[in-house]
Amino acid sequence: MNDIKIVTVDENNISEYGFYCSKNPKYEGYQLKFDWLKQRFTEGLKIKLLQSNTEGTIGFIEYIPGEYAWRAVDASGYLVIHCIYIYSKKDRKKGYGSLLVNDCIEDAKKEKKNGVAVVTSDGPMMAEKRLFLKNGFEVVDKAERFELLVKQLKEGTLPKFKNWEKELSKYKGLNLIYANQCPYHKKAVSAICDTAEEKGLQVKVFEIKDAKDAQNAPSIYGVFCLVHDGKLLADHYISKTRFLNIFNKEL
């Protein structure tokens, strides 16, 4: 791993390094994520890029203090990992994910946090738990397909999932709730709204603009969900094809 280094992205160098999960500055979602990040840096958010001298950026991790987490978790006193990704399959069994996770753990120690928390799932949009289990994390909560894992560094109240299910009843009709934490959400929002209009459906769209609302979203993922009359139809961003399948089955 002599070829590998970790670069911290912040407000001073984000224009130089970008944020990896989207690389095209001309893409609408790129600028929305860029603007979202600039607001989050003041809340303690960090992005670490895993860079190779020969291959460029090969992965990244994004995390933030639990008080400002954009997931439906109560994790005050912890760092919360939003995303972690190693792009190429050929790089996924080389210990690179562990490098990023342990760098986050070291930051938690420096900041005297109680530990590090992460939401995992074997389904879409979230990392699998095995990476975290082998780095000393333990499962502390479960909800639907999601699990909350924690690497505890000192005594303190363990993180837990918020009561996201009670939030569902607040939504009547067809509702789309999203945030620009992911650069691909805006494209999905446009596709769903356009398709719904073609089908004669009215969609109420809500943009989540702060961590409090994300933590009280009607799904664990927090930053994208589709709800109809109190029923969760999608807990992550979906394609037009997937929405049409939901339309035919549920609407």
C-alpha cells in the first residue's frame, strides 16, 4: 500500500479534489452536492479520498458528528459514516475500505468521541456490515433491512434508530422526500415527477435542508424516500422503471 494516501477534502480544496461520488461539474447533481457540502463542513463533516499515485482516486468515505447526521439515527457523541465506497471490484479485497474506516476511527479518538456509528444493509445504497464487523464494530440496532453498527471507544449511551415509522402517518397522498446529500437524487426526483405527471398523479415534493429533518425522515436512509398515504414505497432513490413498477403495483 505504499502507493496509497488519504486526502482530506475541505472547503479550501474541494474545488481541486472534488468529492468523488460525482465527477462531472456540469452535472446538475454535482453542483447541488457541492453546495450541500460547503454548508456541512462548518458542522464538522469530513470527506477522505483514497488516492493512488498511479490510478488516482479509488475510493472515499464521508462522515459527520452524530448531532448533524443525515440518517434517521440518534447518535450524539459519535461520528456517523454516511457513505463509504471503493469504486473498482479489483480494489475491494485489498484492505482499502479498512484504511478509510480506521482513519475515521482515529478522528473519533482525536475528537474524544464515544465512537463511530454506521447504517448498513445488504440491499441498495448502504455498505455491507462485514467491513465494519472485521474492524471491531458491533450491531446495536435493527430496523427493516437496515442495521446500526457501532465501534465504541468509551462509555456512553449507544446510538439507536429514530422512530421513523411514526413519521409515515404524517404523509397523505404521494410524497417524495429527498436531500442533496447524494448527487443522484435530483435526477431521480425529476424522473419520478415527470412520470407521475404522465400518469395523472400529483406528487408533493419535500427537500430536506437540515440534519434535524433528515433524522426525523420517514425512513432510515433519511435522505430519499417515496411515501403514499403513510406507506413507505421506496427507501432509496429509484429509476423511472422502478417507479413505473411501483405505480403498477401500488398506485
